[in-house]
Amino acid sequence: MNLLKTCSRVVLPAAIAAIISLTGCGSSTYSYVKVIHASAGAPNVDVEVGSDFAAQNLAFGNASSSYAKVHAGSSRSVQVFAAGKDSSALLSASQTFTKNQYYTVVALNTPTALQAKIENDDLTPPMSGDFKIRVVHGAVTAGNVDVYVTAPGVVINDPKNPVTPTLSNFSFGTVTSYLAVPAGTYEIRVTPTGQPSTVVIDTGSKGLPIAAGGIFTAVALDPNPSMAGSSFSLLLTQDMPVSGVTPMAPSM
């Protein structure tokens, strides 16, 4: 649904033509948008920014595979549609998208209370030996939670040797800034706040090996109502800059 502007064929003096060449068609400025579908029970979605698709037919529990190029500008509409039904938006919002900046749109909450978190991503490289990760609480039915990021197999519920959560009393809809973490192998666990014996999400005692240099977003998700026996889960997605577009620090 991209809108392509057609340049005028009127012959202009060279100086004016030079200005047109810098500001007219063929010189559009772009932002880059990724979408995460974290609304359990909602249908597959299409997401439009202005007149550009940022994602199409994206299912719950998934992120778009790469950042989509969209036209930059102020007060750009962000609309979420049921996939293939792009005449009636399930959700509409507005956001300024700055040239060459990266953004993530997270669709959250229940289908009847759908909301969007729009984040300006910091894809500047981490320090040598580190990776960067941010955490999104997208599991509305879980209530406030504690998040533990530890070495694999660390006991977190021993009252004689308590472990401090990495994130405490983390509320639904909250998105952290990117955290710098030394590369290594980690186990990530999520518990109801103050209940380290009740683990609702666990990436496993073998741990997740995460190399230096990567940038990630981790999203806590509700059980999928369309899958019998589904439980809370963690979506870990890598935030990778577009080739040739150097990341800058966020503008907001």
C-alpha cells in the first residue's frame, strides 16, 4: 500500500531542479520498524505506519523477521488490522518517526483491550565483550513479576541464600531500556513478585548461550488460548540493524 509520488515533468531552471532532486521523489527519508505480536487470542495482524506495511500476517508470539522501511515524519499513523482486513483498524495510534531511527511496535493486552507500545530502539553497538537486552512484560494475566537472569542452575528459592531478582515487581506493559550484560550462558526465570518458588517461565537449566555484540528484546507472553496445554513463555528476538543504515542513539 505504498504511496508513490510522481515527479513533475515541467522543465525548470537548473538551480530549482537541483533543489527538487534533493527534496522530491527519489529522496524520501525513512525510518525502520519492527513489530512484535504479544496479544494472546488476537488474530494474525497487519501493521501499517502511514501508508507503509511494517508487518503482514504476523501471528501471536512472533516478531517480524527484520526492520521494515517506512516513511519518516511527525504524527505518523500506526494502525493494527486483522490480517487481510485492512479497512477497519483494531487499534490506531500516532507516533513521530525520525529519519534513520529504529522503532519497535509491540501489540499488547487482550484482543478487546488491544494497545501498542512504540519504542525508539537503541541499536548502537554494546561495549566489547557485552550484549544488550531489554525486557517487555507482555503477559497481562501474570500480574506483577520478578525476573531472574542467572548462571544456569542457580537456586533462586533458597531462603538461606536468597537471590536478588534482576527486575523486581515488574508490571504489565513495562519496557526496560537496553541493559548491558557480559556475554555468556544464562538462565532466565520469571516468577510472581515475591514468590521465587513459583516459576512461570524458565528458559532451562542448560542456559542460553549469548555471544558478545548482539542486541535482543525478550518478551514475556501469556499462554496461547488456541493451543491446548499452552503456558507462559518467553520470546527472545534479535534486534539487527538494516544493512547500510548506521544506528544512532534514540531521539526520544
